[in-house]
Amino acid sequence: MPRVYILGAGASRFASYPLGLDLWSFVRDSPTPSLRAKQIAPHVIGAMDRILKILPPKEPARPNLEEIFTLLDLVDQGSQILEAADVRWGVVRECVIAMITEAFLWHEYQFERGAP
């Protein structure tokens, strides 16, 4: 019988999935064997470093990605609420989504195998 994982509001914390403020470190530090994730990781990490300099988080190691991505979406749609022209959010967004997906798939695979 297949399993269903409910992500959000801490429902999957038992399986060591991250809560919101820990998502970036979870994704950034994921040991996924995916070639695609390894190829885009340097680009995404560099872009996120630039973004976090523009929008520094309250807790340095725990950025609120939902808040940051909402602001970047607004900038991408033409809002001039902050200077982020060199970030190329339209491209970076897709790479961030890919990295998040790969990190969660790898974590799920490890969880299913009973790996720590």
C-alpha cells in the first residue's frame, strides 16, 4: 500500500522534514545524488546569497523563503519595491523549485529505506 505524506504545519516533522524557516538549509545541504540538482546548485546558492544580502533574514541561518519569494515575484512582475535586477528571479525561481523537489525526493527515498 502506498504512503501519503502531508507536508506543512509540522505534520511531517516526525520524518525529519523541515519546518518553513529551515527549508533553505535543508535544500542547500541536501546530499541528493541527482545530477541536475548538482549542476544547478552552485547557480542557485550564488543567487540566494545575493538575494539574502538584499533581503537579510531576521535569523541569519533561517530565511523565510515564503516571504522572500513573494517579494521577488512582485519585483519580477514590475514592482520596484527593492533593487534585485541582477538576481534574474524568473530563471532562479525554476531552479529553486527543482532543488526543493530533488531534496524532498531524496529525503523521501532515504526515509523509505529507513536511513537516518
